Amino acid sequence: MLSKKLPLLVMMFVMISFLSKAQYEKGSKFWQVEGTFSGNFTSNTNSTPFPNTTDASTNNSSLTFKRAVFGENNLAKGWLLGYKLEANTSSTDYSLDKSNNYIHTIQAGYFVDKFKPLSKSLAIYGELLAKAGYGIYSGTSNSSINQYSLDANLNVGFRYYLKKNLFINGQTSLVNLSFYQQRTGNYKYTNVNLNSIMNVSSLSISIGKSF
Amino acid sequence: MKSNMKLLYIFAIILLANTYVKAQFNAGESYLGGSLMMNQSKFGESLDNHNSSIGLGYGKFISKNTAKTLSIYVGYGNQSSSSGFLDDKSFGISLNKGRQYYKTIFGKLGIYGGFSGGINYNNQDTKTPYNQEPMGYVERTANQIALSFDGGGGLVYRLNNKWAFTGNLINLDIADVSYSWADGKRNLTQSGVPSSFSEKRFEYNFKPTISFSFGIGIRYILK
């Protein structure tokens, strides 16, 4: 009788392991990182009114690191740290005018992720995220510039395990509430923005590891 | 009790059968796909417009669920006016090499996804009116070389021995770098002498994003 049941038990075990979700169990942790780098360098030469060349460059980089721990019910809580650099430079060979502008922004925040595993390797999730940022200017301009920002986001995305512990995330923001203030000397610029995107046409990607 | 056991076995076999369906493609099989476009328009006697392109894709299965892909695309466009003050010729060629992975869902339907790397070259010669002078124009020649790395995926349906359809759903932009250079001249300027200019630009992008779009492709399968 047992020999008849054995293949069934083996099969059941196989089926269950197809739907295992150890990565989302209480106490399980993960980290993930998202980076974007883009920029350009241009050089323009003109023969009139006299031969001259203007060089310019723009570079934008950002790096965000997140870490979280799972509690009950596929709910993970964690924190994030981010750094962003926006750099613009330009110079011309017929004058001494050179401009170099850099804005360094650091960000810190807290987030809660709720996962719904669909299979062994795929899950969808919703995320509530709040973060604060501070940006400081350095460069050739004499004025001091300080930027302050607060963001609250409702994000959705998916997580796909490429290997046992290595995953990629695709994520997009559905609702975004932000406060932004820039102080240049005595001048203050403030912006409050609520943005809700209900049409998802692209997702940003990050990679991570659970342990 | 006995019939219950039987039922369980049958149920289990059906479940198993679903996970071990026959492969859609076999190692050694290869396929051809492609696109062809031609467009010609005329605005009265003053403006002629022509565009054409051809794309050819080839893939070879190195195992039942992995294929190597190669594709080439050539495009040409021309726009000119009878006055001779507007002339725009563009030419582009791209070559892509990649790898695709397949998984059967059930029967003849499967999913696929993959990555590819490519190089493309574009050239554009333009002659446009120079607004500050009544008889003035600007001539410009621009070139661009770009390297890109991207991916994509979707659904695949094997109709029969010879034909298969693909439905592309997801596009993945991972990274690209490009270098462009251009030079040109203005025939007349306010000072009365022609002037020349040149531009150089290097651009890089690493901003992985997924976007969604839908397109159907047809494949002819060679043995």
C-alpha cells in the first residue's frame, strides 16, 4: 500500500515546492539597490564671428540602497538611503568664463512592502514609502543653494527570483505626494505636488538579495 | 476506496502532464522573420517625401528552450522641395545579436524573453532655409554610432511545422552609449561671408526600465 502512496506523496511534495515562499517568511531579510547613470559631453565649434569652441557636459547619477525585514503576513519593513549627483559644466575657449555646478542630494526614508507570492519565483507587491532629502550646491556660482524635500509614495511592482536568493524588482509609482523647497540666499522657492499615475507604461528596475 | 485512489492518480497524472508538455521548438531548428516598409507622398508640386526600411531577423535554437538571434535593419528616408531650399536625406543601419529563452505554458503556447546587444549607425544630410537671409541656407551632415543593450519578451505560438507567431509585450532598456559628430556651413551670413560649424557629442545612459507595448511577429521555421 505504501509503495502505491509513495509516488503520490513525492508528487505532492513536488507541487508544494513549486509554490514555496521561504523568501517571504517572518525573519527573512533582503537588500536591494537601484542605480541610474546618464549624461553627455558636447563640443561646438563655430567659425564666426571668430573661431571659437564651447564645451559643455551634463551628468546625472543616483544610487538608492534599501534594506528590510519580513514580519507576519508577507509584510516587510525597512529603510532606504540614497545619493544623487547632478553636475553641469560649460566653458568656452575665447573667454575666461567657466561654469561648474554640482548639486549633491542625500536621502533617507522608511518603507513598508506587502507581498503576494504568485509562484516560487514571482511575486507582486505594494509599497508605502516616505523619504526626506537634503541637497547642497557647490560650484562656481557665489550664491549658496540649499534644497529640502519630503516625499510620500504609493508604489506597486513585481519581484522575480533569478536564482535562489537573487532577485530583480520592477516598480512604478501610482501616487506621489511631494514637498520641495529651494533656498537661494534670501530667495525661497516652494513647490507642493500631488501626482497620480494610473497608467503604467514603464517600470524602473533594481536588483537585490534575500538572506 | 479503490476508485478514489484511481481518481487521485488520474488527477496527479493530469497535473504532471501539464508540467511536461512537448517542447515547442527543437535544437537545430532555425527561423526567419522580417519587416518591409515603403512610403511615398507628394504635397502638390512643392514637396516630395519618401521612406523605406527593411528588417530581417534570424534565430537558431541551440537547445529546445534557448535560441541565438541575429537581426539587421536598414532604413532610408528622403524629403525634398522643388525650390531646392529643403533637402533631407537620412540613412540608418543596425545589427543586433542576442539570446532568447523559451518556456511552454501549455500546448502550442509559450512565453519567451531575452537580451540583445546591438550597434547602429545613422547618417543625415540636410539642407534647410536660413531664416535670417532670404537666399540663405544651412547645410549639415550628421553621423551617429551607438551601442545598445536591451531586452524583451512576450508570447509565442507555434501554429504548425512551418509557422509561428510571436506577440511582443515587454521591452527592456538597459544601457546605451553613443557618439555623434556633425559639421556644416551657412552659405550667407549678415557679414556676407559663409560660416562653418562643427559639433561633437558623447552620450551615455544606464537607466534600466521596462516598458510595455504590443506587436505581432511572424516566423517562418527552417529545418
